[in-house]
Amino acid sequence: MVRRAPAARDFDGWVSQLGVNSCRHRARGHLFSSGPSALPALRRGLRHANPTVRRLCVNLLDRFVDEETVPVLVAALGDEDAGVRARALHALACDQCKQGECRPGEDLWVPQAMGLLVDKDPDLRAAAIDALGRVADHRPEVATALAEVADGDRDRGLRGMARRRLATS
């Protein structure tokens, strides 16, 4: 069955199509090219039942972070899906992807990211190390937390990753 595309300005409809394999690519392209106009629907997409939709919404929000989006991304750090949490960390910490403000809301996301350094999921701990490594040069509490990971994480690879992030900060 071929699905019809939503109307061009029906951004909630386009967000829903992110959850449909055959429509995903077209929906991502449309939402990306719509830019800031799609932000409200993308923020609502972080409450979608499908974790794939939530992950893709975070990926798109990463490009267009604005003041209203920061608290939504910080809330996504508590998502039940580790992939959503990891992508939210990236979106909050990475300057390279942004078309707008760089590394917004640090005071909001850093404390939550530090809590993820002890998560049971090693991929999520790695995402937290990566995100926090970007701010360790000007946040002593982050440098201390990364030093603790470098000395004591149960995963040898993550200990090394934390040491490398500290060395480049």
C-alpha cells in the first residue's frame, strides 16, 4: 500500500510518518527542509509511542535547537529508550551539528548527564562521556566526574574513553 504524504504544513503528520519504514526517508527530508517551522511538531514527537520516531525527532532537533527545545531535550534524557537518551545527550552537547545556538542549556543538561555516567548501559555511559567531555574544560565538576570514570568504570574501554576526553579538554 502506498501512503499519501501529509499536507506540506501538517508537521505532526510528517512526524508520524517517521515511524513508517517506507515513508521515513521522505518524512525526514521534509521535516529537515521545513526547518524551524517544524520544531513544535518535532518537540511533540518526543512523546510519541514509537521509540524510532522519538530518536529521529531528537536527530532533527539536534540541527535546530532553540530555547524552547532545550527543556524538551533535557526531559528526553529520562526516556525509556537508551537510544533516545544517547541522541539527546549528543543534541545538547554537540556544536558541530547546530544551525542556531551552540551548546545551549548547559546548566540544565550537565547534572543529568553526569548521572548517566553510572547507567547500566555501556553505550549510554559512552554517550555521557562524549557529551561531558565537551564541557570538561570549563566545568571542574565534570572533569572530576570523568576522572572518576577513568579510574573506576567497570568497562576498560570506557575508562580509556574518559581518559582521552580529559586529555583533550
